[in-house]
Amino acid sequence: MAAPRDGFAIGARRGLIDPDHVQAMGEAVWLFLLCVDWQTDDDGWVYGCRPVVWQQIQYRLGKSRRTLQRWMRILEGDNPLQKQYIETRQTNRGFCIRVLNQKKRQEDRK
């Protein structure tokens, strides 16, 4: 995996700091921001839907797998009262992540 280019914007919007999002995401915002940073296509897919494994995320965020799994459930909106920020698809090599309602690529084209 290529090292990220420090100093470049990742495409997060000011609306992310709205009290509703702060309440809904909590510390899971860090996983969300990583997913936004790793988006590579206009549909919001992380690495073009190439499978990601927990070790990659652990390496970047320095959190335990258990914490990251909890954050993933929060972002997936694991109960009907929660907002859904991402969707995942399990593969035999890991999982694919898609950022929903993404804005990153739309702004890059402007």
C-alpha cells in the first residue's frame, strides 16, 4: 500500500461537525475520515472496491481491531435509529468499503 501524501486535503466537509453527526459518530469519525481519504472513485469506494483488511486500518489509526469493529458498526448504522455513513461488502480477502453521500470526487472536479 502506498504511503499517504501528507499535506493534501481529504475532502471532509464542514457539515461533518454538525451536532447531529458529532453525536451519531463519536470517535468513529476517525475511521470515517480514513475512509474518505482512501476513496478512489466517484462512487465512494475505498481503493476502487479493492478489499481492505483490518491490519491496514489498525496500522493507520493505531486502534485495536475490536475498537475498529465497533466504529464500523456505528458508521454502518447497525440499528434503525442510527445514520448510515458507509456500507461494506465482505469478500474472501477482506471487505470493501463505500462512503455514502460522498463529496470528495465531486469537489475535485470543480
